Amino acid sequence: MMDKKKKLNRYQRILNQISELIWKTTDPIARMSTIVAILHHKFDYFFWTGFYRLVEGEMTVCCYQGSVACLVLAKHTGVCWAAIDQKKIIIVPDVNQFPGHIACDNRSKSEIVIPVRKGDEIVAVLDVDSKSLNSFDEVDAEFLDKIVGLIYD
């Protein structure tokens, strides 16, 4: 597990880097793609990093890095839907303990999901999986929320 101070410093640098890069376009998919590429390669414990968008009421995979994803998630099941239904960030220390967890890759052990808002509406989620238990904490939640806040800014 990464030292908290080191993690804070890394997130601050990444937030600045993403801010500098994504202002060049207003296209949310391009912004999501850049965010995923940076996050996935800057944190060793990010095993799968990607966005699921709400498309005609379905949670559909968008840009991601890692193993092959589930294309469409079963409605109101799993961590991504929980984040949308509860309108909040969900941190799961052990995915095997989460009722209805959707295992797109059985190697995932812990997960964090951040709702993406466009105005007052949740339009997508950032989903990050780790191969280790207890990988995510309040620092990840705080900075990932700031980062996804840049998509529709």
C-alpha cells in the first residue's frame, strides 16, 4: 500500500497534469480517455481503470485500460450501479463481500467507483479495480472525485 503522503503528492501532480491536458477539448470522451490513460499508468495498484456511461438507461463501457471489460452491466446490480443509485462514491475493500458484485475479471479484489456528474445529473462512473484487498481510501475518493469533476467543467 502506498504511503499516504506520497499518494497525496502523486494525486496533486496528476490532477495538475490532467487539468493542463484536457482543457484543449470539450469532448467528454476525449477527456475520459486521457484521464484513464494517466491514472492507469501512474498507480501500480490500478488493475482496471475505466468509465461506464449511462446510455439509454444502460451502463455501457466507455474508454478503459486493463483486461477486457463487461460491455453492459446488469441494471441496478454491482458497485457501479450502487454508486449511481446511491448518488455517492463507493469504496469496496473486498469485492467478494459486496452483494451482487459483477466480476468482469476474477482477479479484481477491491474497487472504487466515482459518479460523474453533468450538472445535477449522473451520466457516468469512473470504476477502478485493484488486484489487492483494501487498496482504496479517502485520499483516492477525494482526488478521483476532483479529477472526474474536470470532465464537464
